[in-house]
Amino acid sequence: MRWPFNISSFSSVSSATAPQNGAAEKAAADMAPDAILTDVTITDADTAEARPGDHTGGVHSITKATDFWFDVEIARIERKAVEEAEQWAAAGLPRHDLRMDEPIPVESTLATLCTELYRRWIERVKTRVQDAIEDSGQHAARAVAQLRFHLGSLSIAGQNITRAEAELREVHAESGEREVRFGYAPMISGVGFGLLIGFVTLVDWIANVPIFTELLPQEAGATELWSTLMSQAERLGLWAGLYRLYARILFSPEVTLLALGVIVFLMFLCHALGGALRAYLSLRGEDRPRAIPVVAAFRRQRLPIAIASGAGIVLVLAALAVSRGQIQNATERRYATAAAARDTAAAQLAAARQRRDADAILALDPVLQARQTEARELEGRAQYARGIADMNLPVFFLNLVLVLAATVASYLHARAAETNVLGPDPRVAELNARLTSLRNEEADHRRALHEVDVEVQGHVSRLNYLLRSDPLEGWEGKTERLRRVIPLFRAENARRRGLDPASIVSFQGPFTLELPEIERSHFFTVPPDLKDVLKEFHELRPLAARAERGGEHTSTGALA
């Protein structure tokens, strides 16, 4: 703050009750009164308060705003003194030749204002410093809480690093062998599987040969030839059944091969389905993390095989079921044709006998016998076909059981032994990135521990400094300026009246200015929770020092 006058030019009064000093009052009278009241320039530095986040300044940074406030207030009192002096001088008061027994009211008022200003200045300074002490204590408590937080976070980060390193070692151990092997062993022997599949194929083949025989067109004379073979089988006794089976297989080789082909294809589909299901259900990438891509590809290749095989099995079973449903119609049509031919031959033979045509009778009699034999054979086949048609659904389920048996056998006999060379394990890059992040986090917490440690010590040092400080030091200058207010009033009053202050009898007596005493004991109080904060800090600091080893250099300065 810039003042256009030197306030120290006023004579000082060294005690609360001072004798009149004519020289001082004359000097005050010589000063221009307007100079005291005008041209006061207030700068930003004068009005600057100590900012809440600024904990580096000393006592001056805390009290300078209060000092400026004091200067402004004392200037107002001085202005009031000059104004009162002008008013009293205009009224010719006080009488220069009259001594007043009581203190002049204006001087009493000015003395009261000065006393109150001095008291308020003391309170404001003490309050500001005490607030700064409390603020530093709160910041110290928050910094200790941050220290505790960073210690806990550093411990958690260390545990996470340990776990990540262990996982990385496990992955490296697994990745030591670049070859990954996976597969499964058969649960039944090859001999057992071959016998089972062969037996199922034989049973299904033999069961379907008669059906295909009845469905496919037959050559001329096939029925008579088959009747002759069946007549010969009757003479074999116990071996007649095997003879008929053997004859049925060889009698129509094209039908036999067709039935065998269908059954073989069906068994192949069952074998493919069982093997694909074994591969799809037995292998899981979760069981071998390193082989996840290879296992997934292996299973993916078997999935369309399983779908296609299942669809083929369904189509074959449906075709066989439809065939068994159509056999009755085919055999009945053949029997109807044979019966019509038999009836025609019988009618022709009866007509020849009526005409007594011996040649015609000789020619038609063998024909009628042949037609009768064919009709009887086809009638038996029609009855067999009706039985097959009636048993179509049970036979379908039996075929389904055979298919399931073949599929299960193929599932049990399936084997796989795959070996693949793998590239780098993708988990290594992921774990390395995670470790880098965790180590950076650990370094940040170590750095924060050092910074918080320094911050706490700074707050504690500031607390010690403020608790030991004397912000009211230099109070003498304030009191000297306050004691110049009444002499200023007297000098200005005399100057306005053209008199010497010493010639005014009322100004010859002393004036009274009682300023409060400054109690220097127990200026400031320690924050109530500071003791607990410092205790916790002393407990945490060794832990923080150990945690900082290998990171930032830990501060070892002692608390003040």
C-alpha cells in the first residue's frame, strides 16, 4: 500500500497517559489534512488473502490482509478526527482560555474507536493464525489417510503381481512343449467291434432280402423255379431252413447285392455318426487351454459329419419302412394276376372238355397245373407280405435298435491321437501386459508414498512453526499510530482556528488511551485430533519406508 505522507512524522506518545507536546501538535498542524484522506492506492498485493491450498507461506502471508485492514480502519479514524476537528474549529470549540474538567467528548470517542480497533486487530490476527493451524492439521490428517490408502493399495498391487507372475510361470511351463497332444482311446477291442458290427450287418441284411425280392420286378418263370426249389427243400428235413436261406440269397443275386449295399451303407453311416459324436463330446478346449484352437478345429470338422450321417440314417430307415409298407400291395397285385391267369386256364380246359377236344385237353392241362402252382405260391407270398406290413412299426423300432447298437459300438471303438505344433501362447502377451500395468501401478503408489510422506512432514513443520510464532510482533507500531489520532485532532483544530495547540488550555492536559494488554501465553491451541494423527503417522512411516525400498527414495527427516 502506498501512502502520500509519512505518518511517522507525528510525535509519538510513549505511554497511555502522555503530556501535551506542543511541537508534535504543531507538526501535525503543518500537515495538509487532505493528504491524510486521499490518494490511497490499494494494490492486489495489499488485499491478497492466504489461499486455502497455499501452505508454504509464513505468518506474514497469513496476517498481511489483516494488517491492510488495520491500515484502512485507522485511516478512517484519522479522517473522522480531521472532520471532527473542522466542525469544532468552525464552532470555536474548545475555548482557548477555558479549561475543561471532563475529557473532551470527541477525544473520548476517538480513544474508544482506537481501543476497539486495536482489540479487533489482535483478535483477527489470532483467529487467522489459528485457522491456518486448523487447516494444516486437517491437511495433515488427510495426507495420513492417503498414506494409509497407498500402503493398502501397494499391498494389493504386490499380491496381484505375485499371482500374475505365478500364472505366467505356469503358462511358460505349459508352453515349454510346443507340441500339443490330445485324443482318446477305444473302450472296446477291435475284435469285439468287428464281431458286433458284422453280426448286426448280417441280421439286417438277411431280414431285408425278402422285402427287396418282393418289391423288385421278377423275370418270367422265376416263380415256377422258386416253387421247384422250395419243393426240393422239403426233402432235407432239419436242413430245409438253411437251404431256403441259401437259395434265397443266391436265387436273385441282384436283389442280394442291393440289400447288402443298403445295409453296408447304413452301417457306415452309423460308424461315422458314432466316431463324430465321440470326438465332439469327448474333447473340450477347457481341458487343455493350450489346445483350444486345435481342439475347436478338430470338433468343428466332425460336426458336419455327425449331421450328414444322422440325416442319412434317418433317410435309410424311412426308406425301409416305406418299402415294408408297399410290399403288401405289390404281392397282392401279383397274386391277383396269377389268380386271373389260373381261372382263365381252368375255363379254357373246361370248354375243351365240353367239346371233347383231346388235343386241346392235353395242351391246357399242364398249363392249368402251372397256373395253379404259381397262384398258390403267390398267395403264400401275399400272406407273408401282409404279416410284414402289420409288423412294420415294430420292425422299424428293431431297425432303430440295430442302428443305435452300431452307433454305440462305433462310439466305443473310436480312437484319436492328434499331435499339433502350436504357436506362442496368447495368454503370455495378455499376462505380460497385465504385469506391466500392475508394476506401473505399484511404482505410482511408491512415488505417492514418498510425496505424501513429504507432505505430512511439511504440514507438521508448518504447524510447529505457527504454534511457536508471534504474529503480533511489531505491535508497537500499531499502538504508536493509534496514539497519534488525538494529537492529530488537536493539531487540526488549532490549525483551522489559526492558533497554536499549546495556547488552547483544554489541549494542555494529557489524554487517556487505554489499549488492551497482549497475553503472550497460550496464544494458540493444538488441534484436538493432531496427537492421534501423528501417532498413526509414526506407525505407518516405517511401513511406508519398507514399501518404498526398490522404488523412490524414502524421506527420513524427523518431525520437528
